[in-house]
Amino acid sequence: MPELPEVETTRRGIEKPLCAEVVQSVIIRHQQLRWPVPLEIEALLPGQSILAVRRRAKYLLLEMPAGTLMIHLGMSGCLRVVANDLEPAKHDHIDIVFENGLCLRYTDPRRFGSFHWLAGDIEQHPLIQHLGPEPLSRSFTGDYCYQRSRGRKLPIKQFIMDSKVVVGVGNIYANESLFQAGIHPAQPAGKISKARFEKLVIAIKAILRKAIKAGGTTLKDFRSSDGKPGYFKQQLQIYGREGEACIHCQSTIKQQRLGQRQTVFCPRCQRL
DNA sequence: ACTTCGACCTGTTGGC
DNA sequence: TGCCAACAGGTCGAAG
């Protein structure tokens, strides 16, 4: 399930093969994703070239002369660069075909992803404009979290997964970061000291960087643009290990549901 | 203003 | 073996 490292891995994978390439056609086989795919891209994109492939939060931004194609992978979305004569499979919903014979193919069994066409300023888009800072940017600091969390009662895990606070921290990396920082996931955000937020922010940045380096986390089906899985799963310290022994203290790892999400923690290393 | 919860969707898994 | 219910998960938007 794509979180920020998986989206960044995808971005890096499609940047080189697609940059400066010219779109020949767009094929929409299934229009119904999280929101209807804008049909006008079939007419708008051909003839345009890819100027850059950027990322904001978990959105991939394909910049072209007339605007930007904004793609979200949702939970099961995947973008691959394939030869344009490769037969599409069941969940291959959209192809962006290029004049050089390559094809950017969007696959998404659960169809929680999305496509948007933005003719104007990206930052003004309603899905973008209220997003918090990038977790790997300088503006994401312990002090920032501390200030934003005062007076808030919701569990720290849900706080760091709130895209208005910081983007890109999904369930897997939230669990990992809290474990590394020694913070109980259910701890009310407003009760956490500045020093502990400093530690948490360092953990979030370190884990995201390591995960990007490993090409993301493949739990089941994530694949990067060249079809390879991510290797960060081998480095997960807490996620998916409920019932097993903590790597630090050998206590049995517990799980509970928090905000309808699977939450895993060590009851000894992560105190309330 | 803050928080919770339902909705979207389908492949996989566990229980009977 | 088959069937069904539960679950997984990102994120928006409605309801509390």
C-alpha cells in the first residue's frame, strides 16, 4: 500500500524514462476511481511532453506545458512503464501512451486512486492547499508538532497520520516511528513534551529515508515502475509483528485498533 | 474547532 | 470444498 516512500520510489522510477517524451494517446478503460477520471485528458494530453515528474504528499505530478496531471495511487495503485504493445490485464485502468513506444500504465485493483488534470497553480487545488509540510522538509520539526498539538486530545498516532499536520505518514510508518521514538500510540497528542516530539520527528525522517532507500515496503503487491518489489519490509521492527517478541525487551508485542487502523506497539518500550 | 465514522473497492483470509 | 463475513488501507466529507 503506497505510502510516501512507495510514491517517491515510483516517481524516481518514471522520471528518467518519461522526461521529455511526448504523449501519443490516452486510454481510459475504467473511468471510476475514487473520483471519475476526467475524460478531457484523452484530448488534452496527446502532443504534450513531460517536463518534470514531481511529488507533493502522496500525489505524483506529471508536469506538461499546458498543465499538470495529478495522480494518487490510493491503496493499491501502481504505475509502471511498459512497452505499449503489452496486453492490459484485468485491473489496468489507464494507459498514457508515448510516441517512443513506452506506456505509463496505471493498475489499481481497489480503485481508491485518482487522476486530476490541473490547468492552473497546483498549490491552489482544494486537495493540495490544506496539506501540511513534507516530512523530509526543514519546516517539519519537533517544535512545529509541539505547537500544533497543544490542546488536542486525539492519539498521537492519528495526529501524525493527519495530512493537515504532516503528509505522507501512513499506517506502517506511523507504527514504526512511534516504536523507534518509544511513544505509546494512544498517548494524547497534546500531552507530549517538546523533547519527545523532537525524538519522534527524527524517527519519522530517518525511517522514511531508509524506506525510500530500500525502494519502499512491499507487503503484498506494491511494485515500483520497473516491476520490482520494495525491500523495506525486512527492516520493519514492529508492524505486522503482533504476538511476537519485541526486539529490545522481548515483551510480547500488542495490537489495538486506533481510528479504525491496526496499531502495533510494545507495551514495555512504549509507555503511556 | 475538534473528533469520529461511513463510504469507496476488491483480493485475501478465517470461520463454519 | 464452498460460502460468507471480516479485514486491509488512504482520505474525503458528513455527522456528532
